[in-house]
Amino acid sequence: MKKSTIIKLFGSSLMMAAVAAHSGESHAATNIRFADSFPLEHYLSKEGMAWWMNRVEELTDGEVTFTHYPAEQLASAGDILERIRQGAVQAGYVGVGYATDRIPLSGVVMLPGLATDPVEGSTAFWEMVKNGSLANEFESNDVVPLFAVTLPPYQLVSRHEKPGSMADIAAYRIRSSGALNLSVEALGATPVSMAATEVYLGMQRGTLDATLFPAISAGPYNVQEVTESMSTNGAFGTFAVTAAMRKDAFDALPEAHQAAVVQAGYDTVEHLSEYMRDTEQETLDSFTEIGVDVYEFDEALQRQMQENLAGVQEQWVNRMEQRGLDAGPVLEEYKDLLGM
């Protein structure tokens, strides 16, 4: 059993014991305002944000409830962390690639050549956020992390036929964010900052040539409808999804409710990461059925891309160090938890 899996199970069992110890007690009802950017039908809402809220309600016997503001009703994806800090809501979604000014080191999980499986990546990332070198990033923003996952490896989703050379890829304008921009630049392509909700129109109108997405993230935005081809064996990096709560709001909860919130986090990491792993191939199959060319890069092109991407990790560390951030140990911790 991997070190990260042992840590997850150990931490989860401790929280379950804490919840059980207080299960017979009654506490005052609490309502928490929670904001995210996902439509309710999006898997990161149904199997992530909403799933976590439902789990907290279950563990507290309904003593903790939520007022949910999905689909950017209160703030865009890039603004939610600030709205939490300001007190407009008590909790919400924090996309690591949208908050590089506040939680820059958490972008380590977006680098190429690391996690290839969302379960392994999420377990390692959650351990770093909850107990490891990334915990201070959340603490310094006066928030408590609720759960944290990494998505399946991002692939090249293009409005063109599959690329046959590095020159083809270098000509692309590719939607990306955060540390993923380094991967796009390493391939010689042009990174374009754009909200996920705008990718469909961007590709339809030709202002984008491609985006980096796993299939399960392309589906909710119907990007497959404007897609000609999608890779399956790229190693460009991934995206990290977290949720956080104002520390003063968390501290105000009774101990049993705090334990339930933490337990729900461990449960959500396990549930959501397994859902993503199990659903990715099914989604790729559905893309094939509607005529998308779902392909593997040939060996020669894959080797060229790996050579171009080889220096991205070091480049990211250097950029973080220029900002006065000790990124090397963070990268090494993530690799260690992944068993690399």
C-alpha cells in the first residue's frame, strides 16, 4: 500500500471516530453559504461540491445545512476565494489555476510528468494540502481546506485533425491556465487564458485551436461538439480542484461538526477521484461514437513532446523561487507521495 493511501485511511478513521463519539449529542443548527462556478449537472458539482455538502448534512443529522450558489451566481471561478476571505460566503470552490496569486505552490500538481491517475494524484495532493507543505498556503489565507483533488491527465482537445508534428502543435492557440501555461509554451504553442465556459465558442469561432481538458471536463461544456480530435496519452499536466472554508466560520462550529466537515472531506476525495477514474474511459468512448477522432500520439511525436516538456518542472521551481517561494521541497514531497 502506498504511503499516501495509508495516510488517507489513517486520517479518515480518526475522523470517523470523532464523529461517532459525538453522534448522540445535539447542537444548534448551522447554515453555511457555499459558492462555486459549476452548473448543477456538472460532475464536479454532483460528485464533488454537492456531494460533500450532502455528506456533511448526513454526518451531522441535518444540523449543518447549506445555501448553495452554483454556476458563478455570486462570483466567477477566479474570484470565489476572495469572496470567502471577505465573508460574502463561508465556503466555496477554489480552482488552483485561478488562484495562483494566493496559493501558488499548490500549482505543483498541474505540472507535466507527474500523476497519471486521479486517485493517486488526489490522495497525494490532499495529504499535502491537509497536513503537508501546502497547508500553510491555505492557512495564510485564513481558510481551512475542505477537500482537494486532481483531475485525470489533461489531453489535447482540438478543432483540427490530430497533429502529425511538433510544428502542427506549435501553431495552435491553446486554452490553459496556471502552471499548464508552462507546458503549452514548452510545446511552442500559444497559451490563451479563458474560462472553461467560453471554450465552446472559442473553438467554434476559431479563436481557439485547442484546449487542454480530460474528456470528463470537456463533456459538461459540450466541447466534443466542436472537436475534431482528442489525444489519450498526452502528459501535459492536470488541474487541481479544492474547496475551502473561512477559518473563523470553521472554528465557530462545535467540535462534532468540525469532525464531520473534515470526515466529509476525506470521503469526497475518495469518492470523486474514483468517479473520475472510472468515468474517463466511458466518456472517451462516447466521443468516439459521435465521430471525434480519439487517438494516441505516435511514438516519435510523443518522444519529442516529452523532450520539450522535460524542463517544465525545473522552470516552475525557478519561477517560484524568484517569488521567494521554496518550491523544490514541495515538488519532491509530491513525487515522494506518488512513489516516484
